[in-house]
Amino acid sequence: MMHRKHLLIFSLLAAVWAASSAFAESQENEYKGITDPFGDPANYEFAEDEKEDKEYFHLGRFLMFGFDFGAGIFTGNLGKSAGSGFMSGVKLIYFFDSHIGFEAAAHYAFHTDVLRPTSTDFATLDVQVVPLTGAFRYYFDTKDSPRALAIANPYLVFGAGAYLRSEKVTGGNLPFTVANGFSGNFGICAGAGMEFNIYRRHVYLGIDARYHVIWFDDQATGITKEGGTVVVPAADRAGNYVTALLSLSYNF
């Protein structure tokens, strides 16, 4: 009876030891990061860069929607006559991985342009600019960077798009009678920015500055009145565009 009792106890201890050994072995082979949000949880054989991307999408960003507000500023001779204007807009960013994202954006800005080709002649125009752009963002690897730089999430941006411009003469004595003008212009842009996580990796505060090279129609033709008489020379309408924006974005 005692012998059978000892044998039963020994069998139980052996079973516990075998189970603990198997668990320890599985723990050694188990992925030490977060649970895989995409594939089979039993498969943890990832390359190091794939592992980083999966953690990024689980703990970081995948799709972001944001609101922008700030200033649009003309440059060159165009900037001498047209004042800076308030700009606002929306954007949607899709992240391919932890370094590259694609941004689709639409913005609106309002400016006042005062043309003075002579000391006595002038015209006041209300100018509305609507940039519709697509751009790629490249985020730097800040894993081994100082904490201040890592928190800033710096990036570079390159893109292109259509820049719609509407001009309406609202005052002055310049001899042209075109009351409304609309043009669609192609442009490219480049810039840089930073994004600060301000709430649980869901809400980000951003700073973005870009230079836009835009081929406005009147940079080649100037402004003419009916009959072809040049009122404002083309050189006086040459210039590009700079945007400086703050953004508030939500990460889904």
C-alpha cells in the first residue's frame, strides 16, 4: 500500500516537472515583444525589421486624420503685392511602415493683393488659394537619438499637386475689367516637420513648414485687359508659396 502511494506521488511530481520544462522551453522560443496583431499568434519567427514594424503598427501609427491651421505666404514679386493669409485644411496620412507614409491633403487660404504698376494706378484683389496635394513623408529613425529628438518625431516631406487660385477685383482704378479669374496650376513642394505625442499615442501636435514651387499662369503672361494690353507685367507676378502650419491629428 505504501509502495503504491509512493509510486503515485512520484508520478505526479514527474508530470509537474515535465509540464514546467515544456512551458519553460516554449517561453524561450516565444516572441518577447507584443502579441502579433496580424498573423498566426503561434508563429513568432520574425526578422528584426518586421518585428519593429509590427510593434510600430500595434503601439504606433497606421492611419492618421488631422486638421491644419497657420499661414500661407507668397514669395518673390508676388509676395511684394500680396499679403500673407490665414490657411486651414485637412489631411489623411497612411503609413506603409515606421518610416514612410503617404499624405493626401486639401487646404484653403485667403489673401489680399494690391497691384500698383504706377504711382497713380492700383487695384485691390481678393485671392483664394486651394492647394490639393499628395506627398510622401519620411520619418527618421530616432531609436538611438537623444530623448528630445525622439519625442519630436522629425520628418521630411516631398510632394506635388494642383493649386487652384481664384482672383476677384474688388477696388482700384486699373484699366482692366475682368471681375473674376480662376486658374488651376501645377506645383511641387518640399519641407520638414515634427509631431509630438500629447495623448496616449492617439493625439499628436505637429509643426510643418513647406516651400511650394507653383507655375502660376500669369507668371508667363502677366495681367492683360481686353484687347491684349498688358496692365501688369509678367515679372511683377512671379513668385512661389510658403506654408507654415500647426496641426492636430488623431491616430486610428
